[in-house]
Amino acid sequence: MKQGIGQALYAIKSLLPPRWLKLWLCALALCLTQIAWAQVQGLNAQEVDLAHPALVPGPGDLAVEPLSGFHPPDSAAVLASDPFEAMNRQVFDFNEGLDRRLLRPAARVYINTVPRPLRDGFSNMLLNLDDAVSLVNQLLQGKPAKAATSLVRFLFNSSLGLAGFFDIASEAGLYHESEDLGQSFAVWGVPSGPYVVLPLFGPSTLRDASARIIFQPFAPIRQISPSQTRYGLITAGLLASRAELLEASNASGLVVIDRYLFARDAFLQRRRNQIYDGEPPE
């Protein structure tokens, strides 16, 4: 048994560069932590049930749903528990400061200097790469019809759309539907785990953070060469995303008292909506 495990680890080490091996080990640690967290939550729920049956959450309460096949657990359940809130708020404040001092000014410069057609083109190119990612995850989630749409989108935009610079598929009525590995994990029944705020990347859950680390070596944008083109696209994508948020925030006129709670609740509700394809259970 030990010899077989050792051979498997040696095979993985020989296939992956040291940097990716570290990422995979971190992802494995996160997954194990996630499983342990789910087990602890289950034990706590059992203790509450035995000691105080009246305190057992009802169907309408926020509670982790049973794991089963293609019925994802409710990501909104994390709203009832934010055990890392103190640490999350510190990371959130760091991200806010970085955004205020660097990303937001850079996004304004990007909007003012880069013409709208070019900005849209860069965004379309990244969206085209995301179609390839969505295609794989839609197949993993058992959604062949959506996978076929993503495939047609990718083929059309990659060829007739000049590497995705023009989104001709959307003009033809084939619209982009994003799916990622975190959503696939949710569909497979992996619990979301606690809510976490990642440096630079922002709101997430333990499940989505694990999926992000596992997926990194295979991200299509990381396969682009030369490196100047790859990092240029990544930078343009970051600025384009921040510019869209900047324009949306200017138009909304919302006054938020606690930005941390607002960001947390908005992320978890949006994530739940994505997992259930826009039709979350009541």
C-alpha cells in the first residue's frame, strides 16, 4: 500500500514542475480541510439535534443541504456562519486599499486612454478563452446542450471572430454561459466550506479556492506564448473587469454602510445563482 502511494507521488512529481507541484499540494491540503470542516459541521448538527430538537433548522432556514449526486449544496448556507470573519475583514481591507491606490486609478486611465472598441475586443478575447473552460465544465456537470453552445461559440469566435476579438456568436443568438471548476465541484456535491476572502482575488469559499488552485496549471491563458502576450492579456483583462465595475458602481448610486457584509452577501447569493443556473430552490 505504502509502496503504491509512493510510486503515485513520484509519478506526479515527475510530471509536474516544482511550482505546480506546490500548488497541487496546497489544493490537496485545502480539500482535506474542506472535508474535515464538513464533517465537523455534520457532527455539530447532530449534537444540536440530540440536545435541542427544537433548534434543528427547518426547510426554510440556512443549513447545509445533504450531499447527493447532481444536487449541489446550498452556497447561501455559508451566510449563517463566517468563522474567519476577523481575518477575512483584514484581507478585505488590504484588497480595498490596493484597489483604491492602484487598481481604481489604473482602471480610470484605461477607460480614458483605450477606445471602447479595443476594450470590448480585449474583453471578448478573454471571454472566448472562458468558453473553452466552460465547455469542459459543462461536460463534467452533465450539460451537453450548453456544452455544444460553448463549443460552437468558441469555434466561430476563434476563427471568424479573429481569435475572439469580435463576439459574432452572441450576435447570432449564442450567448456565453460561464461555468468553472468550483461550480462543477458544487454540482458533484462538494460542500462550499466557510466563506473566505483571498488576497487580490477577493470573495470566495474554501471549495472555490481549492478549485482555483487545482485549475491554474490548465488555464488556457497560461498556455499562450510569448509571455509578453500572455501577461498583456491578463493585465488587460484585470483592467477591463475593474473598469466595468467602476462604471457600474458610478451608475448604481448605492450607499453601503458595511462594505464587507455587502460584498460577502452579494458574492454568496450570486454564486448560488450561478450553481443553480439562475433557478435556485426557494
